[in-house]
Amino acid sequence: MKFFVDTADTNEIRDLAATGLLDGVTTNPSLIHKSGRKFVEVVEEICGIVDGPVSAEVVALDHETMMKEAAVLRKIADNVCIKVPLTIDGLKTCKALTSEGVMVNVTLCFSANQALLAAKAGASFISPFVGRHDDNGFDGMKLIEDIRLIYDNYAFDTEILVASVRHPIHVLESAKIGADVMTAPPSVIKALFNHVLTEKGIAGFLADWEKTGQSVL
């Protein structure tokens, strides 16, 4: 499963990229606002840090303006992936862009039927929001299971990009189901390293090492 990080904080992205675990980055208008920086400037910097897809979202609601915004974003770097909402105009834009060989991430997916539509429109990625799904009384991971089944039934090339990931269990369940990608905040990715027995083991080794009175250097 590919790991994308969901942030516009370039320092966090550099830190995670150094681990070799990072396959791409997702951003959205809220994350850009949080960064306090100019949209195009942030995306350009991110594209210089990672080689994989960097999702940059259009903010227009009509197809014509979405295409104009996408034209600007495509010029930033070759690894920019245009992010569009799961609406009729969003899927029109998706079809037009993917027909030109442009990567498109269709976002704000909350049903398997929506995911089916995005795949038929040629989406490179579909982003179902599991955390928000859970928040509203639905089963986010069941949604991923349904999408995986449908995509496998018809051999769609669209990759399932699990979004709105809130905790490590979302990551684990996504991997077990067979999602292609997950995108999570830096804090969630870093939490994957944590285990009480790992910490206990390190503490024990260090205590024994100190008793030897030796130094590696």
C-alpha cells in the first residue's frame, strides 16, 4: 500500500520523505489555509520534495473554470495530480483531463456508487473519506470493502486512496482490505511506529549497554 501524507507543511513532508516511506502528498484548501502560504508556491515546493503524485485541488465548481484552474496547476510540475470534487462537473473535468494523460484525484467520495462513477470517468485515484463517514454514523471501512469489490469485479485501473484517516487502525484495515493508497496526517503516520514493547525493548537494551561501560564511537 502506498503512503501519502495529507499536509501542506513542507517541513513535515521533508521529515517523512527522509524515511523512504512517502509515496506522495495530498493537499486541500483547508490545509493550504492552515499553512498561511500561497497555494501555487506551496505546491511547487512540495513537488520538489517528493517524486510521487502531489494532489492540488481546484476550487471552482463549474467545468469550464475547473479546466482553467487545472491548466495553471498542471504547469507547476509533472507530478501534480489535479484534485476535483465528486460532482457532475468534477467528473466532466476528470474525463477531459485523464483523456489528456493528466493524473486526477476525485475527492469527497462517500458512497460506492460515487466511486463507480469516478472510475468510469477515468479517475487515477478515488478518495473515500473514512473518518468523516464514521463521524456520521456510517462504517468507513465497509465503504472501502465495497469499492474494492466493485473495482475488482470490473478491473478498473482507478486506485483507491483512503482519505480522512484518523488513526492507525484505519491504516491497518485499509491494508487488509487491499486499498492501493492511504493518505494521513503526519501524526497518524508517525503513530504507526509506536508500540509499548518496542519502547520497552529499547529501554532494556540501553540499560544493559550502559552497564558494559563501552562506547561505539
